[in-house]
Amino acid sequence: MPDRPEPRPASQRGGTPARSPLLTAVAALVALEALLLVAGAAYLVHGLVVEDATAPIAAGALALTTLAFAAGVALCAHGLLQRATWARSPVLVWQLLQLAAGWPAFSGGSPLLGLLLVVPAVLVLVGLFLPPVSAQISR
């Protein structure tokens, strides 16, 4: 009976190499940030509907803007999973904005909020530049 050759992994079959688990983790963190933005928009809408908002138009506009950012961040997370080179720059900018928003929270009396903003941003920033991730999303 002839021996059958063992199947080779995708990286040796001439196809695209398997996605790095670190890239998947970075994309998952970015997707989590998008979900948290949706939760923030829901909180704004809750305040608009249930509580008596002092500036309902501003609260509604802020909720819509937050949802637009959530959609953009989610699109970037999907782009990272697809190894799209365009996704790295907006993700990088978003993490820097998150750092800029989260860092003052430590001295402003809300260290938990600071941790929720700074820790994922730092993890994603570091993850974007790790060699296994960088090699898969750069040309």
C-alpha cells in the first residue's frame, strides 16, 4: 500500500501564511474598543431618553458621532483581520487619541476610566509593532 504524503500547512502550500495569533489578539482588542464605543453611545442615548437632557441636540449629535467612530474602529479591526495595510494607520491614530483621553483621567480622580482607556491602547500600540504582526500587515 503506497504511503500518502502528509498534508502540509497553508504556509507551505503556496497560499497565504496563517494569521498570527498576535494579529488576531490585536484585532480583537480593537473590536472590543468598537463595542465599548457602542456602549458609550447607548449610555448617551439612555441619558437622552430616560433622563431629562439639558442639551438634547448636543447629546444626540454626540451619540451619532460616537456610533460613527465605533463603525470606523470596527472596520479597522476587520481590516486588521484581513491583513489590510490601510488599517494600521487609523488604528494607530485611534490608540494615540485614546491615550490622550485616558492619561488625564488618572489625575482627574477617575483612575479606573484611565486604566480602561490606557491599557488597551498601549497593548494595541505595542502589538502593532511586534514583528509577527508588523510582517503581516505591511508590504
